[in-house]
Amino acid sequence: MASVAIVDSAASYRAGLAAALAAARHSPVAEADLAEAVVVTVHMPDACHLLDTLVEEGKVVVALLPDPSPASHAHALSHGVAGTAEWEADPAEIVRIVTDAIAGWCRLPGPVATALASEWPGAHLPRPDVTSDEVSWLVDLAAGKTVSRLADDSGFSERAMFRRLHELYTRLGVNGRAEAILAAERLGLLDA
């Protein structure tokens, strides 16, 4: 397991959390400099600066939040912390969050994850309108067919085919053939 420091102004809180960490085979340490992971209570003065500093030093940081709102979690995550928990959470839950953060996972309450995902640009983009001809072009391109051959088979000039493919790529939100094939695969168009 890992060495973990706890930064909180309340000695009794630090002692209780240290006991829970020790029971989970982590090694509580007194100084953040000596720790691989640091648990920081964000209701302390200069908590944001401390989070930034610890993250820059390469520490695994878990922020304990006095405010359980999604905005509070998002704010802490914007500082680069590896996990967040409510300050009043059960010590065993905090230990699970610390353990997950050390393993590279970020554990969030469901409502917080939902709120963050709903704010993510492009989290759920509508499927672009793609005609059956365009799907067949994408299938042919994925199979290695050239644009010249595609144009001949479709009855277009090569220039017209390039223009039509460019319009298709724009609707797919991509910049070229390789990206279009990947996008088509993600959208399930190549299975049609």
C-alpha cells in the first residue's frame, strides 16, 4: 500500500482517519513531503493553492469537501486532484476513495458524476445524418478502395467525389479519411 499524509486542522480528525488508513494497510505519515498520497480538507485557508502545489509535486491528492455539491467536486477536480470525498464521509469510504485514487481511479458519488457528465461538451452528440450511399462509401474506404475508384463506381467525377466526401467528413466532425473510418466504426455505420 502507500504512505498517506492527512492535512486537516483538527488533530482528532487526522488521528481517526490515520487509524482507518492504517487498518487498510496504508502507512500514515505526518508530513506531506514524505507521502505518496495526501488527503486535504479544502475548508482550510489556501486549500486551492495547497492542492495545486501537491499535484505539481506529483502527489496523489484526495480533497475532502465540506460542501457535497457537484460544483464543489468539480472545483476540486479542476485543481487536478485524483479523488474527492465529503469531509463528513465515513472514514472507511474515504479510505476506499484514497485507495482507488492511488490505483488511478476517481470515485465520485453518482449525482456528481451525472452532473459533471451533463456539463461535458460533446458528451452526447446526435448521430449525423448519413445517407445509405455515404455509408457504402465509408465501407468501401474502410476496405481500402481509392477515391478515384469510388468516384467511378458511383458515377461522379473524382473532383465531385472529393467534394461529397469533404461534406460527409464535415458532418461527421472529422478531418480526413482515417478519422471518418474511425467515426463510422464508433457510430456503428460499418456494420450496416
